[in-house]
Amino acid sequence: MRIALDAMGGDFGVAPNLEGALEAVELNSELQVMLVGDRAQLESEIARIGQLPASVSIVESEGFVGMDEKPTTALREKPNCSIARAWQLLATGNADAVVSAGNTGAVVAAGLRTRRFLRGVRRPGIAVRLPTMKGSCILIDVGANPAARAEHLVQYGMMGAVYAQKMLGIEEPRVGLMNIGSEEGKGTDLYRETHTGLLNSVIRHQYVGNIEGRDVYHGNADVIVCEGFVGNVVLKVSESMAEFMLRTVGKTLMQELSTERDLAHQLVNRLTEQFHYRESGGAPLLGVDGVCIICHGASDPRSIRNALRMATEFDNHHINAQITELLGTPSSADPKVV
């Protein structure tokens, strides 16, 4: 497994990417990581840590896309920036995967420019794993495609079903459409058309219909489909609410308990770790020919290590081949045709 890691991506620069890569190759001797970034910065950080193992190499790039930059403008002005070079390695067959904690819009835009989509895929989408009362669910899309069409959303349902089956171990994942109500005919034209498309798709027997925001964490669907704008809002609110609840619970426990404060502190820490983004590592961009894992901007070495592991697991489960097979099924070729 050859992974192109955007060494310049993330809020903290080169250090966590380098350290995460070193941890990953130590755990997996068959993994090869290409650090894509500024050679001078990388070599300076390497000198602090020590010599690179043979399974980690440097691929030089020119500049990077900052978190506050407009992706399309930055990619046009810096065609050989770190994330663009990483995608070039994938597109030319010199890498099997791309991993980045950089500007999400730039990661997606650079990937779209390569047009390296799986056969039949109209538009890739980002799939995030969320905890629920019944285990976990997959939310897709969370930001890759904020101007989705119904055909895109129907395909998200199908791609998400494959991903949930292989990565969550659910034999027949239930697919739901995020909407403002569960009743028939709810939502805008986009969501009504998507609802019809899913009812007529190859996964119609797995489609449970419209679901509301409150259904997400109740576990009433294993795959939740929505456009990128809505999905990104759901994700960011969820992250903020989780942090708020854990901090509130922790503070209350510390105030109420006197003799068992250490135990309460350990409990809160365990809960925080269980739901922290660093444990999953990142979210895959489903629909590209290859593997792309998009990480949180605040990723630390542990996050990067887990993202590299996720890329390997994604590849080992042959998820792309199964997505292509499902999309090639006659009844899924056109979302409007039974």
C-alpha cells in the first residue's frame, strides 16, 4: 500500500504528519508513505526526530493551500502545491491512496480536477462515521458536494450502503434520506426527487424513507443521505454538541463527587477518547478511483496514524470494486427507472 500523505496539511504543519507516518509504518511493515511537501521543512523536522525508515520518502511540492484560502483560486495559482501533487501521484498510478488534513475544499477540488472517478460515479461524496444508540451510522455527504442533484444523492445512498456493509459489518444497511419530516412528499424538489429515485434504485429494499435530524443518533438508519451543505452543518453541530455535553457532564461530576474524583475524571476521559475524531482518523471520499481519506484540520499524530490505517482497511475490503459493481446493476443505472 503506497500512500501519498499531504505533509503540509492541517493546523499544525509538518510535525504531526511526519510523526503519524512514522507510527503507521512501525505498526504496518508493508505500508509505504510518501511525505508530499516542502523538502526543507520536512528535513528540518526529520533532523529533530532522526533518520527516516526506508518505507517513508519525501516527494517535493511547491507551497500548500491554507485553511482560509479559496480552494479553486489557490489550486490555480499553486498547481504543484502539496495536495495537488498528492493527487497527481494517485492519478499517475504512483500512489494507491491520498491522505490529507488540509483544506477540505482543496482536497476535494484537487481530486475532482483529476476526473479520477469510479466507473458510473457522477460525483464523489465524503462519508463520516457517527456514533448512535445502536452502534454507528454513516453520514454522506458532509461537504464534497453542496450543490448536489438527485442522481448524486441516490448514488450516495448506494455507495454509503457498500461502505457501511464492509466497514461497519452490517449485512443489509438501512438507508435513510435526511429531510424535514418523515412523511411522504416532505422537503424540496431535490429531496422529493431523491426519495423517488431511492425507491426505484437497486437498494430500494434497504431504503427506510425520509428521516429527521432526531433519528440520526437514535440509530434509525445505518446510512444517512444528504447534500454536502446539510451534512457539513450536521457534522459540525454534532462535534460541538458532543464537546459541550462531555465538558458539562465532567464539570458536574467533579463538583458533586469528592472522594471519587479521580475515578470520575478517568471515566470522562474514556468517553472523550471514544467519541473523539482522532480515533477514526478521517473520512473517505467515496467514488474516486483509488482511496482518499480526509482528516480533521486539528489532527495530531494519532489521527494521522489512524487515517493511514483506515486507507489500508478501505483498500483491503475492496470497497471500490463493490461500489462499481452495484452502480452497474441495471436498476441503478438511472435513479428514475425501476
